[in-house]
Amino acid sequence: MKVGNRQMRTIWLEPDGRGIGIIDQTALPHRFETRTLATLEEAVEAIATMRVRGAPLIGAAAAYGYALALAADPSDGSLASAYRALAAARPTAVNLRWALDQVLAAVRGLPPAVRAEVAYRRAGEIAEEDVAINRAIGGHGLSLLRGLAAEKPGRTLNILTHCNAGWLATVDWGTATAPIYLAHEEGIPVHVWVDETRPRNQGAALTAWELGQHGVPHTVIADNTGGHLMQRGEVDLVIVGTDRTTATGDVCNKIGTYLKALAARDNRVPFYVALPSPTIDFTLEDGVAEIPIEERHGDELALVSGRTADGGVASVRVVPDGSPVANYAFDVTPARLVTGLITERGVLRANRESLADAFPDRAAAAHAARALTPAAE
Ligand code: MRU
């Protein structure tokens, strides 16, 4: 997607064929910075500190991080230890583990001398697949938006989104934003309500930034505003992303998503979740009971960072010294609150039958791969 007039992706292989280029998302929206990851340790750090974030991008970054590790040391020991280090970097987005399993399956059994080359190739394919998947999600979501726009001719379609499930969260296009970008390009009048998404403000900092780069009309709102707007008829639909989707259609996304789904149900506002199939964890049945919810450092909540009047970036404390804080990063929205899942294979009902019918290959592969991981040995 566009940064200024430049076409960019969030992650790329550097010209030396080894280093991995990324956009450092911790610097946005105040500074646009790229950096090169040269080691496994740098890849783990970039994922854990959220220089790269968003489930699909975490997956691509982990795959490239695995390749970096194998370029440095292609031994069996490195294969197992790099897997563990990357898998532990962030616990909730299942794309991370999916991507590691893909690379592991590609290199396992090969002589060490060729493992890095094969790992880079598979990582590159994962990145390309992500772009194609998100473009397909965009197409299916666009049909949905066309239908809703036709119901209110001449009026703007108001879409609420939470966190950043935009192109910055993927290799390109985004999941929740892909239909929005396509609708905007097609001339459908869209406007996006952007939840700020405390504590890390991915909505205010990232979604607003990328929509702005593309000229998509949007308004940033405080996290608690969505219900009020829905009551006033100012939200036509909600589209969010997901970090892990169970076999039964429960979705785990950025903290606060569940409350939006409840408000949407109470106000009969359609609540859609856009997801690439690597986000589906076919080994899980009950999202609330089984999905690991990441808890991050309390400083993310206690401190707020932003640009100062003199153009610098500073952090200020908004919680009294000594008050305990709890920073849960995700919550689970049960399938019963989800109107539909926008996937690369169409818009599905959020239930076991629809997911298994659409992705029989993924369901089988997930079970097989899980049995092969080093952790399971
Ligand atoms: O903690 P983050 O910023 O990695 O969380 C991102 C989200 O919650 C996204 O909505 C999700 O990963 C879907 S991205 C297409």
C-alpha cells in the first residue's frame, strides 16, 4: 500500500538476500522508520516489542526470523531452539506458530547445508500468500459493502473498526481494511470510525495513519464511543480482525473487541470479522477457555506516549505511582455474536460446519503439523 506516493510492504527481503527489512511500527505515526533485522535475536525482539505486529505480519516475520537463525546455524539444535524462541515472542496470534510449522515442515529432513535457502524461500512464499489472501478477503468484503451501500443510496457507509487490522498488520492490504480500500477505490462513499485502542493506541496511531495515507475518510474515537454511535444509527457495520479463531468460530482479537460485539448485537449492527485462514486454530473448540491471552507490561497502560509541542516524542505517566495495573492484550468474542467471517474463500457463518467445509485442508494440516513440532517431541 502507499506511504506518501511510494508503494510499500511491511516486510521484505533486503538486496543482500539475507537481512529482513521492516517498517518500525513503534515509531509511527510521528516518524516513518525502516530497519533491517540481521539475526534471530533481532527478529524475536522486533516481534516481542511490536516493531512488527498484527497476526499475519507476526507470522511472516517469524518465518523470516527462522530463516535468519538457520543462515547462522542450520543444525538440528538451532532448528529446535530458534523455533522455541520465536514461538515464545508473542503467545496469542496463532499465525506465528503456523508460519514456524510451515518452515519447519519445509526444512526438516534436509541436509543442514540447504536449510537456510529453503527456509528463506518458504518465508517468501508465506509473505506472498498473505498478500493474495488479503486481496481475496478484500474482494469478498467488497461484495458485502456494495450490498450495504445499495441499501442506502447516496449516503456514506459508516464502518467501525478496532485496533489495526490494516495493511500494517499484514504484509499488504490488511484484513479488515482490504474491503474498505477496495470500496474507496471503487467510489463507494465510506467513512471509518477508528477506535483509539488503548493501551497501545494501534487505532489512533496506525489505522488512522494508514487510512490517511490513502485518503480514506475516517474519525478517531475514544474506545468507549462505539456503543453511543451505534445507538444513534451512525454505524452501519463493524469489521475487525482476529489473532486466533477456533474451529467453532470464536474469535480472539485486541482487548475491547468483545464489548464492541455486545454493543453491535444490542443495536442490530452487523459484526464481521476478517481473517486469513492461517488465523484459524482448528485444534481449539472454546475460545474463552482455551486461547492464551497475552498479558503485557503494565507500563504500556500506565504511560502514554505522544508528540510534544516542540516535535519530540515523550512518555507521560497517567496512573498514580503505586497503583497496580493489569494489561490484558486480547479478549474473545464468542461465535454467537459474529455475523460473518470474511475469509479468502468467502463470507462464512461463524460455526464449525462452515469453517470445516471451507478449509478442510487447513483443518487436517493443523493437526498434522502440531504433532510434529519440537515442543511436542
Ligand atoms: O497487539 P497487536 O497490535 O499485534 O494486535 C493486533 C490485532 O489485534 C489485530 O486486530 C489482529 O492481529 C488482526 S490483524 C489483521
